[in-house]
Amino acid sequence: MSASCADTMARALCAVLLVCVAAASAATLHARALNNRPVIGVLSQEVSPTVAGIYGNHSSYIAASYVKFLEGAGARVVPIMIAQNSSYYKDVVSRINGVLFPGGATYFDNQQGYADAGAILFSLAEQLNARGDYFPLWGTCLGFELITYLAAGRREHRAWCDSENEMLPLDFKPDFAESRLFKSASKEVIKILSTENVTPNFHHWCITEKNMTKFGLSEDWRVMSTNKDSDGFEFVSTIESRSRPFYATMFHPEKIGYEWKEKHRTPHDAHAVLTMQYFADFFVNEARKSSHKFSPNGEIELIYQYQPTYTGNRTIYQQLYFFNY
């Protein structure tokens, strides 16, 4: 072998090694960039007259099952209050790593309520992601409806349906595995979700693919699965934004592990719990990609500062956090 050939091979080998070192360094930097102390905000909502009649008037509430859902995947939780000014929400968002819009029952046209607060948070999340500041959102049931309502420009886009106390397998779209939400799911999780009655549905409003197209949502929002209610009415059950880390399910994964109403058919078996944990882990892992750092102040505190009330004997929830302000 000539000296020039040997030199050429040496330079090539050196180049390969440099590429490998650079790739390893980039991977290390990426791993270090993950935030393993994530804090997720859960939006509170108005107290219904029925609950207020039992437990008194309060400014808002959060079902404890959402808190446990996130904590069980390694996150801490900050309650986000309704009826606050924009500076409050901007401050909260700057110090947390994602927001969960929970299910429940309230009206989107209530002044300074769940939807108004959600609109500010949604807009802030859009702005952050537009400038490269990773900030995920998750919507469950009513939260799914809220996210799509806001994405549709606050236009009513829901259809009446009847999926109350129904446990359903997901009807996956052919390309569902290309989605961020499901591409990392194990074969076991996908098989359970697609063949067993493990998704708890408790809703009377639905989002249809037809209305997603009608209200201009189809271009950015990917539909990964649908379901049918007790009357055969088809509705969308999982979605994600193509351009931002926003996700939503019409079913309630948190109920599987943390709500125990006997009249409900919510599954609590090992397979169902596995799917619940998959969704919790996924969203908390998304929050770990946010670089925001939490530091409490006098107004914004972790949920540990509040005590839940046992409500399992008189409501559909085992525990509620009530807030007064």
C-alpha cells in the first residue's frame, strides 16, 4: 500500500471517528437537556350547582385523579386557577412544563371560566412552540372538546352523542402508528387498546371527522382513532397536532387507576392499567422536553399546598381539590 493511500485511509478513518464523537456528544447533550423534574399545570373549572349544594361554594375545583395520573408518571402538579388576568397565566406558563385540560362539565361561554382561561393558555402554548420553546398540551374529554373548540376559533363544532359509561376498544386509523402518540407504544399496548374494552367514555358531546373538516381542523390535526357510541354514531377518540406537541383523548385514562364509582364500568385490570400508564408516561415525557424551571412564589404553588376532600360517597369522583380566591 502506498504512503498516499495510507494517508487517505487515515484521514477517512479520522473523519468517521469525528462524526461518531460528534453524534455521541449531540446525543449526550440531548439527554442532558431533558428536564427530569417536570411540573405540569392542571386547569381548574367551575364548581357545578350540584357539587356546590353538597360541599359549599368554591371558586373552582380539580378532580384528584388527574393529579395522581401525572404524579404516577413522575411529574409534579400546579393547579391553575380560572378567572385570573393574562399576566397570571403568562407567569404560570413560564415556569411549568405543560398543561393538562381535564374533563368535567361546564359551559364554554361562562365568563372568566374554564374556556376563557383555556383560551389564554392555548394561545400562550402556541406562541411558545412557534418560537421553538417546547410546551405540550393534553386534553381529556372536555379538554379534548376545549382544544378543538379553541383551534376552530371558538366556534361550536360538537355533535350530540351518547357515550356514557361505555368502555371501548379503539378503532385505529391505518396510519395511526406514524403519530407521535402511538409510534413508541409496545405491541402489547396497541393490542390491548384495539381489542379490549379499556377506554372509559363518559361524554354526551362528540367531535366528528366531518366537523373537523368543516371547521378547518383536518389540516393540522391528525385523527388516530375513532369510536362509535351506543347508537352507532361515530366520533373521533384520539388526535394530535401535526405542528405542535398538543394531544387529546375523548376517553378518560386517569379513571382506570384512580376513580372507583361502583355504578361505573371502568376497568381496573392489569391490561387497562398498562394503557393508562402508557398515556401518563407519554405526556410526562413530553413535558420533560420543556426547559422551563419551576420556582414557587406567593401565588403559584404546587398542589401539595392543598388538601383534597373525599367526595366518593356523593359524586363521581373519589376526591376533589377545592380552591377559593
